[in-house]
Amino acid sequence: MASQSVLFVCLGNICRSPLAEAAFRRAAENAGLEVEVESAGTAGYHVGEPPDPRSIDQARSEGIDITGYRGRQLSKEDFHEFDFIIGMDRSNMQDIARRDPGNGKAKTAMLLDILPGQEGREVGDPYYGGADGFAITWSEVDAGAQALVAVMLSENG
Ligand code: 4NP
């Protein structure tokens, strides 16, 4: 079976979704799950840019180098290419639904809806706050990533 694929989506693709991508890559690797992982923004503000320096620092503090990540914008083709498209907040989910061509294969979900007990919670945007917000973002996306790995492992089996 071809490996499954996941696209994490936030607004700018420089704060939350790169951290979700990093956390998920590590969680999948730890679980022995073979999976393609990318991230994208609903907006095109930061296309081609590296992650926010505060995201880079947060990932580095977890031992993960994300300096090579580059921003890109969510496209209609993504709905055909990815098995899962995972947004961070309700606004992302609205933008994802608006771009969904309707005939793709991707299942869409808000990240923390996958985490038992955290359904309905958003991963808040840390962009306008300080570095401490990025530690909170990390703990949220890491927990959500681990829950998604568990779902994908069960679907694999
Ligand atoms: P992100 O955060 O969606 O988590 O990447 C943001 C990054 C940039 C902007 C907004 C949110 N911006 O307005 O440029």
C-alpha cells in the first residue's frame, strides 16, 4: 500500500502548521508510520519564506531543525494529493472548505477535534504574542499530532 499523506494548514504557514508538521514527522517516525507530510497556508502572505524565527526556536528546543521549511499556499490540487488536510482553527476550516473542489480524496478535520477530550478546541494563532505562546502551540500541535498518528495506525491495520 502506498504511504498515507497529511497536509497541515494554518493561515500563514510560518507559525502553527510548520510546528504541526515537525511534531507529526517525529511522532510518525517514533511509531514506525510511513507517511508523507507537508504544511501550507490558506493565505499567500509568506510563500517561499522560512518559518517564523520563534517557531524555528521552539522546534530547535525540541531538537528539530525546521529552517529548511518554506511557506506555500493551499491549492485545489492538494485535495487530490493528500489523504488528510488538517486545519488549526475554525477560520482555517472555513477557508479549507471554500477551496475544496469536492471531488478530491482528502478528509478534512480541525487538529484538536482528533484528540479525545479536546474536541472543538482551536490551536490559537501565536503570531501576535510572545515566545511563550509558541511553547503552548507546540504542546497543542504535538498532542494533536500524536492523536492523528494513532488514527492513521488504526486505519493502516
Ligand atoms: P500562522 O500564523 O497562521 O500560524 O502561520 C500567522 C502568520 C502570519 C500571519 C498571520 C498568522 N500574518 O498575518 O502575516
